[in-house]
Amino acid sequence: MSGSNPLAILFFFVFIALTLVITYWAAKRTKTTEHFYAAGHGVTGFQNGLALAGDYMSAASFLGIAGLVALNGFDGLIYSTGWLVGWPIILFLIAEPLRNLGKYTFSDVVAYRLQQRPVRIAAVIGTMAVVLTYLIAQMVGAGTLVKLLFNLDYTLAVIIVGIVMMTYVLFGGMLATTWVQIIKACLLLGGAVVLAVLVLAQFGFNPMALFAKAAELNGKQVLEPGTKVVTGAWDAVSLGLALMFGTAGLPHILMRFYTVPDAKQARISVVWATIWIGGFYLITFVLGFGAMVLVGMKEVVGAGGGGNMAAPLLANAVGGSAFFGFICAVAFATILAVVAGLTLSGAAALSHDIWVNVVKGGQASEREQLQVARVAAVILGVCAIVLGIVFQGQNIAYMVGLTFSIAASANFPALIMAIFWRRFTTWGAVTAIVLGTVSTLVLLYCGPTIQVDILKNDIAEVSKQWWYFPLKNPCIITMTLSFLSGIVVSLLMPEPAAEAGFAEVERRAILGALAELGPPATKPAPAE
Amino acid sequence: MSTTDPIHAIATKRWTIALILSVLMLVIYLGFILLVAFGKGLLSILLTQGLSLGILLGALTIVSCWILSLIYVFWANRSYDAAVAQAIAQAVARTTTPAGRKP
């Protein structure tokens, strides 16, 4: 699209104004760390479900999948399913124990019965690796998109996104971030439904008629598995594992479970999130094929952005320029909500885990904790802007896969073993997280993604090297390595204190604050 | 801790159900991915005009996420929550009785 769309800019300013009013309202209520990190535990399960959907559905899910399907047909749908299957895993294994055992970060749960310092430092390495790679992907995506949608300069776009996001986090904390995510989720779901209805109206409300038309225009291979997205069986399985278990290791998603009052509300919030996100991904089937038929593959490619313009162009085709402007503003809101969640979780790791629990040994005043958290948020916001500018024009498509791979290979194994395995130890946790993170980075560097796609080495040449790793996504190896190393180290160096603490972990994972009631604990129940 | 501890029994039960449902999810999704990688011929079969088996199974994978989540929630809301509430009531009864606060 050449030239700015005034309506898009109008919608965008309305969104910014509304969210800043919310931030002002939230700032007046954010007086303690409880509010800053966890919105005072006052968010309902239904609201948190929407906020989780808003935190999770990035521009990659909306614009990316629509573009992938519009250009590749069926193959794009592999991502639609992959990005949902992690949610039931969170529901079954993570959400409730996490809410009961932790306070603000997932490190609280891993470190619960282990030695605080080494475990927290390791967990922050895992957290920051995920947060920074995901921030790079989102910021570069933001700059490119805003340039396409609003015709703004790339650097200016990245700076605007960074400053607005920092304003939400810095002043409004988790309360403002939650409501930004809820509004974004409603706009995104509403916009996608209207778009899908407008598309289906042209096909007698029969999705099959739309798919048939796509096959008629572009050949029946658009309805069949191709070779572009899935290149080999092991790559497919590895990518599948990363998407499935990576979701359960994303710090900004895990942190949202502390915003609800109890474990039951945490459970309800995952179910709502699964319903919204799944519904949205089903709609992407229609949006992708709709763009393929009503906009056309050539036009989607011609608009630039590697297919990302498919959904906005589709909006233009079925709803005119007003709807185009609305969808552009929704895409922008999408990015803002995700980066705000990421920044907040990074700030929590730096201040709550590192400053309070490692540097100050758990002793810090509320005032000091809040100050440190806000300084950390500013540092991360500036980092996000700088990284966004540094990585301009780089091929960052692999960054999202990398994020999920690190989350699945570092954070997820440590979290699962801390909750469910009696004999897990401090050094087992440290090894699992550090080895998971480092091996993911090393194998990705030695694999085709970096060596062939980024460094443009000749595949025939590079694949003869002894260090060459043939998979695009290393998760199948690195996640196994993380689990195995955690188990071996724990068994070789037993930690009686950690094993003795497991009974309390088990109690608290089920009872939460009520675990202080009754035997075997003898303490009176605190008024929590 | 003694093996008769009700909380330990609840934890074991919850862990078993969570593990079974997680494995089901893994089998469904990896099954779908492996079919995409190896079963191209099968997934390309057109069931009706415009609907290939691949698209149908993709949609069913999403629906299966909903179904498995709802199974867990129905079990948790009925059986699990009730068992936990009962364990808490017992614990409270045991701690308050020796204090002798009876009217």
C-alpha cells in the first residue's frame, strides 16, 4: 500500500488514547509489587483467558499465518495447529501448581525447595534468552509492519512502539498490561470474525466452497501438504515439540497465572484462552484461503512484507478502506500488547529474581522493589528499541522458532521436574536450564537456519563439516538433553534438603496458601 | 510423610490424569505432523469438493485441544475440587478440635 491511510492512523490514535487512559487509571492503583507484577491477584479467570490470548497471539499468528496460507495453502495451517497444542499441556501440567507455588515469576516455582541463588540466576538466563529473542522478533516485525501499514519510517516506528509499551509497563504495571491485552484480544477476535464473515458471505457461508474455489484457481496442491514448510520428518517432529512444549515455557505467559486469585481461576483462564486462541486459528483457515482467492497470490507477494499484508489486503477487498484501516490498527495493537507482556516478565526476572532474591537475599522494602522493577522495565524497553533498530532488515523469521525452542529446552524441563520429581536438585535445575539454552543456541548456529539461510553458505559444502547439525529446529535434541542432564546431575549429587522439601511442594501445589492449615505443617494459617 | 496422607493420594491421582491427557495430546499432534511429513498421499484425498483430509484433520486437531481441555476441567471441577475440599475440611477439623474451642 502506498501512501498513508488516514483512517488507519485515526483508529491507531483512538487505540493509543484509550490505552493511555487505562494506564493512568491503573497507575493510581499500582502501589505495591503485588499490583505491579500480578495486578493485585484481582483478575477473573474469564478476563485472564482473554488477556492470555492477547499476550500470546502475536502479529506472527495473525498476519504471518494468513500470509503463509495465502501463499502456500495447507502448509501454513501446520502453524495454526502447532501454536494451539501447547495450551492443553499448560492446563494439565503447569497452570494450577504454578499459581499455588509461586508469587511473581516461574523461577519462584523452580527455586521453591532448592538453593535460591544458583537456581534463580539460571532461571533468569532462561527467561532473558526467551524474552530478548522474542522481543527482537516482535520489534523488527513492528518496524516493518508499521512501515507498510502507516508508511512511517522504520526507526521512528520502532521508537514509538518502544515508548508506548514502556509507558504501559512503567506506570500501569500488570493491571494496565492486562487491560491492553484484553482490549487487543477483543479487537483481534472481533476483527477476524467480521473479516471471515465478509469472506464467507461471498461463498454462501460454506468454507468448503471457498477452499474449492482456491483449488480451482491455483491447483489442487494448495489443499495438500507441500514441501515448503515441512522439509523432513525429524524437522517436523522437532518443530512440533518446540511449538507444543515451548508455549509452556514462555515466561510472559506463565507470569499471567499470578494475576488470578487462586488455582481454580488459573484453570478456568487456560480453558478460555484455549477456546479463544483455537477459534482464532480456525478462522485463519478462512482468512488465508480468502486472501488467496479474493486478493490473489500475486497481489499478496507484490504488497511486500513476505506475505504479511494478506489479511489487511483482504480487509480492503471485502470491507473497503475503512475496514482496511481498522485491521491495520488491530495489527499494531497486537504487537504492543505482546511486547508489553514480554517487557514486564523480563523486568520481573531482573528485579524480583536477581535483585531481591539473589543480591538482597530476599530482604528488600516494597518501595525499593518497585523502583528496581521500574528501572528494569526502562532498561528492557531501551534494549528492545536498540535491538529493533540493530536487527533492521535482517531475516528474523527464525527468531520465533528459536524462542519456542529455548523455552521448551530450558524453562519447561526445569519447571516440570521441580513440580513433579522428588529427587530433583539445585544443580540438576541449573544444568537443565543452562545446557538447554546453550545447546539450543549452538545447534541453531551449526544448523541450516544460520549457516545456509542467514550466512548463505553452500549447503553441499557446509554439510560436510564435522560440526554441521542437519535440523532446522534443534528442539528434539536439546529438550532431551535438558531433561537427561537434569536427571543425571540430580542422581549423581543428591540433595537431601531438596528431597525433604518435596512433600511441602506436593501439598502446596494442591492447596496453595491453605497448605499452612493442618498437619504436617504446624504454623498457624497466615491471613493471606 | 505417611502413604495414607490424603493430599499425597490426590497428588498421585492428579498427576496420573494429567499425564494421560498430555500423552493423548502429544500422540494426536505428533500423529498429525508425521502424517503431514510421510502421508502426503493420504492427506491429499479429497473428501468432498474443496475439503482434503489434511484440512479436516488440521481442524480436528484444534477441536481435540478443546475436547481434552474440557475433559480435564469437568474432572477437576467435580472430582478433584471435591476431594481437595474434603481434605482441607479434615485438616481444619484436626487442628481446631485439640484447641477445645467448643461452645
